Amino acid sequence: MSIYLDHAATSPMSDEVLQTYTDALVTVGNPSSIHQAGQVQRAAVEQARAEIAGTLGLDPMELVFTSGGTESTNTWLKGRTFALRQAGVDLPVWILTRAEHHATLDAIEWLVDQGLATVRWVEVDREGVCDLDDLARALEEYPAGQIAGVTTLVANNEVGSIQPVAEIAELARARGVSVHLDAIQAFGHIDLPIRQWGVDAVSLSAHKIGGPVGIGALVVTRTAASIEGLHHGGGQQLHRSGTLDAAGAVAFARAVQLTEATRVGEQERLRELSDTLREGLVAAAAGVRASGHPTNRLAHIVHVTVADCEGDVMLFLLDARGIHVSTGSACQAGVAEPSHVLLAMGYTPSEARGALRLSLGPQTTAEDIDAVIAAFPDVVESAREAGMAAAGS
């Protein structure tokens, strides 16, 4: 029997979503075709768009379907940069922290490498939370017209810390600067008052909330700054061309409906389980330390670092016991690297290498949590032995 604790990476589809998805997959027609079958598909897509947008308090026209969160984020960051350059801004400035998701960091790095943009990095504290004073300074260092925007996670995807989004947006608005939010990990877990925040764009993904892999959305609000589309060839949606994934959209909407209907109670349940897990792991062995904000964090994420251990060794030992977790660290060219998030938070490379992220979901039970806590002391002991053997070889 396996225990799946990697919902932050992808959360399995429920029976209801899977049934909705498979039913939609067998329907026929391109949503852009003008015959009856095509228009039935178009109606299904637009109904899904309206349902998802309505959950967020938005108009349907403000929601653009994409292939997932990575495309959504790239569309905004690159599209905004291209629009500014066409308007005569030679080197637009992006303001962000080093603790963002790689979808953001890699897109920005590509823009910088191509000589298309530059970056002003903002500090985060030991809990991974944006330093608002440093953000305020960053916003004053450049003419507002040169700043492409501020981009930030709503909640950190590794340690779960929730960012002060309202304050970030207020600081940016005061300077007339646009804000993009990566809400991919937060969507379905906390409120997203997009209209109240007054931000321009928000990235979303279906498979983090039990929808299918391969579909997401980019919110582009009515008052958003201009962007250039990255996909051309049909004009099926504002800002994005490409044949619409009707089945994916329908299943995405169903996942949103189910998540929203149970969100408050489910988050209370997950908070109780994750608090038990967090406390149990810290108490299970010496040198185990919880990461991220102790209270203002996503209820489904538990992140710890273990001294004198390699995170990937602990992952494999847990996996051998049927417990599936994540290290949260990047793997570049086949080489495990310390988490860039923890490094940005001030952890040493050695500390960051001992990271584990355990993320809960609808299928997680109290028995699962007890089993993980019970297994953890032996896992840590074995990982430390492996670490010492490697060091002595």
C-alpha cells in the first residue's frame, strides 16, 4: 500500500473529474468549427470558462486557457516584455525574488540572456516571505515606465509560505506598475480576491487541484497592461492561438467546482493533518527543522530540512517504503542541486540539501500521517549512515 504525499507536484483526479474528462474526450468536434458538433464543443468550452472565472469573481473574457501554469507564466512575462520593447523601452526591468518557481525564474533568465530585459532581485526573509521594504526600494529605483512589472508567487511552492500579496499589489499600484501572480500552488487552497488585489495577471493550473495535466489558464484582467501573444495562427482566444482543448477545459471546470465546494472544510482537515505531520517529523529525530512560515502557510504543505542528510537519499528510502514525497530541489543536467528557494531564504547549501517536501491532498488520511511519522526515524538514521559512508569513500 502506497502513501502519496506529493500533491503539490500533481494531485490525482477524483472519480467525478475522471468521469467528466472521459465523457468529454469521446465527444467530436473542433470548438472553432461552425457546424453543429463544433458549436456544441465551443459551448462546452465557454461554459467551463464561465464557471472557472465565476469562482474567481471574474468575467469569462478575462480567462485564457493555456496548456498549463508554465505556459501561462511565460505568456505574461515574455508577452509583457515584448510589448514594452515594441513601445520603445530598450531594457524593461522585472522585479521579483530569487524564491520564485522555475517557470518564472527560467523565463526571466531567458529574457536576460537574450538581452531583452533585466532584473531587480528582492530579498526574502528566513521564512521565504517577500521583504516589502526592499520591494518598495526596488520600485523607486527605476522610472515606472521602464518596469515591466512585479511577479510573485501567491504562496511558495516549496515551503508553503503565503506572500503579502495585498501589500505587494498596493506598493506596485502606487507606482503604476503591473503585477503578475503565480497562484498555481495556492489556487483551490486559499481565497484569491483578484479584483480586490487589483493585479493584472494570474497563472493557474488544473493538475494541482485534481484536474488533468496539460491545461491551465492565464487571467488577464480588463485593466491589465498590454502584452504580445506568443502563439499565432488562428486567433481562437485573446492573447493565444491554438485549437482549444474542450475536454481539458470541461474537466478543469469540474475540478474547480468540486474543490471550491469543499475547500473550507478540507483546508481545516489538511491543516490539522499537516500540523500533526510537521510536529511529528521534527520530534522524530535530532536535527529536523520545519521550514517556511509556522502559521501563515498553505495547509497542505509540510517542509523540513534534516541535518547531515541528503534529501534525495531520504526520498529513495521513503519511496522504498511506499511513501512518495519530494525533495523540492531542482535537478539540472542530472545533478541534484540544493533548493534555490532555501538558498534565497539564507540556508547554507549543506542545509538546503537535506530538504523534504510532503504535500497532502483529498486522499490523505490520519493513518497515512501516523505511518510516515513512524517510519521517519529509521529513514533519517539510514540516510545519515549513507551520508557518512559517502563522505568517507
